[in-house]
Amino acid sequence: MLKSKLMRVAKFVWIFCLILVLSSCNNQRINQLKQRLSKRYEIVKEEVIERLKVGLSELPIIGKHISLPPAPKELYEETKAIFEKLKTYKAQEVYPKEYQTLVEKWGEIQSLYESRYYLSAKRELKQLYPEAKEFLQKVEKYHQEVEEKAWKKYKEVESRLKKLIKKGKLKDILKVKLYLWKLKTLIKMENYDEFYRESSKLPF
């Protein structure tokens, strides 16, 4: 923990020194680099101050006089709800790499939030929330397309069986109804592999 804090302080000092070195240059690219470094410097400075305040807030006497920023509870809970939906949709099976990247970011934010680094958590949440929301929409669209394709196949099977019944080639209507009910259930359970296996070979 101490090593991590010292590394952040060192990074803070290093960026500050680099800005000072570049401050005398007027090249356009160098100016752009200075702007990026200045932005990064402010973030690192904020992180160092935040960690210092959280550390002081845990001390017996001094802690009473240290006020921390409010937790971004609403944004945190909304993001959490998205990841719960992604689990329900089994997003890790559909888009494993994208899901893993987002989950790793979410894990880091959870750690920041639980450690009461609320400013850092809020900044990261503002970036992650729209990414996660867009990814959820992508997963939902995929599931919708897969479901629509399965129902289309179901309608084809149902139509075929109705024709066979009409022609008198199928007389056990109860078996047909049970078979169609099974196919419907497999779709509702999102067990598409089993659905396509069952629908490809009529048991009559």
C-alpha cells in the first residue's frame, strides 16, 4: 500500500518536472503534449490529495476533521445494474474479450469505491458507464436477433406439422402439441442449441 502511494507521488513529481521542461517550447506538437501532460498532472495531483485525505480520515483524532466528497452512489448503482444484466445475458459467452475488458475496469472501480476514493471512482464511472451501456445494447440486440431467428424456425416447424395433420399423415395431435410446447420452452429458456437439434428432426 505504501509502495503504491510512493509510486503515485513519484509520478506526480515526474509529470510536474516534465511540464516545466516543456514550458519553454512553442512547437505545436509539444504544446499538445503539454496540454495532455497538464491534464494528466491534474488527475495524478487529485489522486495523491485524495489518498492523503482518505488516509488521514482513518486516524483517531485527525480523522474527525477530514471531510471526504460524497460517494457517487447513483452512478455506481446504475453501472452495477448493467453488469448484473450482462451476467444474465451471458455476455462473456457472446463477446468474451469486450466483456473481460469492461469487467476488469469495473473491478478497479469497485476497489476505488470500497476504499472511499470517491473522486477517482466518479471519474472512472463517467467513462465506464456509457461504454457498459452501449455494450449492453449490443448484447441485447444480439439476443433479440437470435431469438427472432429461433421463432422463425419454430413457425416453419409448426406450419409443416399443421400441413401433415391436415393431410391426415399425423393423427396423434396431443404428441404434436407436446412437441411444439417443448420447442417453445427451449426458446424461452434460451437453450438454442437444444432447440435446433430438436427442430431439425421431427419425432414422428
